[in-house]
Amino acid sequence: MRYRVTHKTEFIYESQVGISYNEARLLPRPLQHQQVLSASMRIDPPPNDLYERSDYFGNLTSYFSILRPHTELTITAISDVEVGRENRDLESHKLSWEKVKDRLRTSKTSEVLEAFQFCLPSPMIRLDQALYDYAKISFAPDRPLDEAVNDLMIRIYRDFKYDPEFSTIATPLAEVMRHRSGVCQDFAHLAIGCLRSQGLAARYVSGYIETIPPEGKKRLVGADASHAWFAVFLPEVGWLDYDPTNNQLPADRHITVGWGRDYSDVTPLKGVAYGGGEHELKVAVDVLAQEG
């Protein structure tokens, strides 16, 4: 599937901002199953400095500064991307989750050593007994890893309510667990915490998803949003993606921007502004399927 993704962010400040420094992760990364045909970012007012590099996790990151007074800031990222389906034939790789856990601690291959960092707690995902107890139901002895993770995904979808009014970026995972509510970011963090509590490697994936309007309803331009899911590491196979918000295995409707230990590693846009007072934030995302 081919898509055009438009992500527009507007900051409207109460008073003048003198200087601002910003960091953006808004453009998809090339992958084996994902080809980036074009990607660009428009910034208004035009930045004094702008440069791009790959961060520690390989995500395309843009850094820019605006060194003149401004009362508004608009960042528009436009990407054309083609997404295919990953091969998930795991019949010859039916390792139990315990064997995967052991390999993560004994194997010295470069891919396992790189994956091991995703077994550890991270700034937004602290491990505790509640995560362990919730996860343990899915991780019966000798159960194949993919079956256990799929069961965990289904349970999160069933047990937790999607409620955009409940949480913010700063809502602790413990509160999400207690109230059984949250959004895609929370559900990805929850699944990752559960997997890490069992000694497994799991990472946070940031991106977009094509949304299909209800039958009989028109598609609303700009009504989409950034999306998040998680991936678990399986030796000799690699990373397997799961979307607990939608209870599905990501395929050609999921567009990957980047990944990290948790949301803090792949925040779409963050920065520092000197002055400005209070501000209004507007975000509009549009994921449009293309012909051909």
C-alpha cells in the first residue's frame, strides 16, 4: 500500500517567543518492508539552523532553531511511503518464551546483545509486581513466545478501555494499570512492561495507521493521529510487531517512524522556547491511501 502522510503541528503563543530550539521525529524510516519514496518538512517561520541525523536507535531526527521573535510556529511533515507485509512464518522458530529469555542472557551474537538493552527498565516503564502478575497469566510454562505475546495483546485489548480523556503523556503506567484505561501510548507501555517483567526484550514503536471511516461516513481530512504499538525480539527472526490498541498484527496499514525504549525516545516533537507564556497546540494528521 502507498500512503501520503501529512502531520501538521501548530503552536500559537500568548506572547512573543524570543528563541526556540526544537527536535522532531516525524519522518518514516526506511525498512525492509517499508520504502520511503519522499519525505520533507516545512517550518514556519523558517529556521536559522536545520540539520538531520540518525539518533542512537537509527531514527531520522531533525534539529532546528528559530532565533527571531515569533508568536506562532508551524511544522508540517509530508511523506510518501510504500508499505508491504512482513513475513511472519514462525513455524520453524517456535521457541518457548523461557528459551528466548535464556538466550537473551547467554548468547553473544551482535543481534542479541543489541536487543538485550530492551529488557531493562526505561524512564517511562518501571517494572513492578503488578506488571509481572498481569503478564504471568499469558506466560504459561513452555508456551511458544509468539503465542504468549499474542495472548497478552488480546487481554490488553479486552481488559483496558480506550479513553483519550483519561491520560496524558505524563500519566504513570501504574495509574493506567489501576484504572484500566488509556490510549495507544499507554497500551504499548503496558505490554512492554509486562514483557520486560518476564525477562524479554520489547521496544516501543511510533508511527501512523490508516484509519477507515465507519460505513456510510465520509473520511475526515486531518482527523487521524500518531499511533504507537510494540515489538518483541525473537532470536534468529528479529522483531515482531503487535498492536494492542486494535488487537491486530501490524501489516500494510501501519507506517513506522521509529522506535526506542519508550515514548521518551521517539517523541514526535519537543523543544525549548524562551518566552511566549501560555500556548495553544493544534495537531492534525492525515494518512491518505494512494492509487497505484
